[in-house]
Amino acid sequence: MKFQLTGKYGELAEIRNNVPHHGIDLAMPQGTDLHSVMSGTVEQIVDYGTKNLGKGVFVRNDDGTLSIYGHLSQIKVKMHEHLYAGETIGLSGNTGNSTGPHLHYGMKDVAGHWVDPTPIAEKVSNMQGDWWHHPGQFLLDKWNQLGDKVIGKENEIMFHPLLDMLRDGLIWLGHTLTDLMPEIGCAITIAAGIAIMFTGNFPKYVTRWGFGMMGVISWIILGK
Ligand SMILES: [Zn+2]
């Protein structure tokens, strides 16, 4: 879990007038990138001001369930926009009835009943944050944005088989990269070591690769 679970499902709290909590709360800094947990279509965008969810996005997932993202500071999607899992929804915040910056994530089943998202809390948590935490999702997000720009949302259906194929490829690449990140880091470090050993220009390379490696290692450590 990347972000701390500060509000459990079904919990009673004075701030919600002792109405059971229809979701989970994840504490995160104001302005954290929020990503769609599942693929779906934007069904509702709300702004309750200082009440309830504040700024919120409702996504009808492709499997018929509903995902609700609340207390956002900024919304980056439009009504009826289709989102792939990992696409940017907006930035987290502290809007609505909230005592600190956090993401409220709620879920409804196909029949419209509240369900407990705790089993997927880990996934919800891990998908949020800066792009280097999930390079695969970042690639996908960029790919989708590029696709929207180049062929337009309205033509997407025509190119669907081709887009899906490329997208599957990107998902695979993304997951492989994410899974292998420490291994890739090690491989680069070893390669750098060999390069240093076999070069006649030792000090210059040590400096150059040294800084490079520090960058890679901190990227891996910070990215986890
Ligand atoms: Zn909540």
C-alpha cells in the first residue's frame, strides 16, 4: 500500500454525520496524480463545493461497476470520455467535506449497491501517484492521449483492432518494465562497471557513469 488507508469502509464518523462510510480513504499529498483503477467511461462529474465529495468523478467501468473518486483539486476528464485503466483522471485534493488531503474511492456493483473496495485498496493505492511509480501506465496514458489527438475519439472504433493490439503490446511492455525495474537497474550497473573496467579513460567515465548510476538507483528506490 503506497498511501495510508485512513478511512475504512462502513466506518461511522462524526464528520459524515454518522452515516456509514461508502468507500475507503487514502491519505495523499495535495496534487497527487490520480489514475483510473479500471477502464470505463466518465458518467458523471460533480462539484459539491465544500460539501460531500467536493469535486468528484464517477466512472462506469467496462464490467458495469461504478468507481467514484472524490475530494479532487482538479478534474482532467470530460463527460462520456472513455478511460483505460491508468489514464489520468485529475489531481487529488481536499475539496468537499474533508479534514485533510486524501482520495475517497467508492464502488457500486452492477445493481447499484455499495460494495466494499477494501479487497482492491492495494491496487487503488498503488495506481495513484507520479508516472515513475508505474511507467507502464504512463506509457499507456501517453499512447491514449496521442491516439485521441491523431485519430480522434470518434474514429477510435474504426481503428480498434489495431489500437487494441498496440495497446496490449504497451501493457505487456509496461508490466514487464515495472516488474523488472530493479533487474534493469542491476543490469545497467553491471554494464557500467564493465564499461569502466575496459575503458582507458577511467576518471572521466567514472564521473559520467557514477552520476548516471546514482540517478538510476535513486529512481528505482524512490519509484518503489
Ligand atoms: Zn471517504
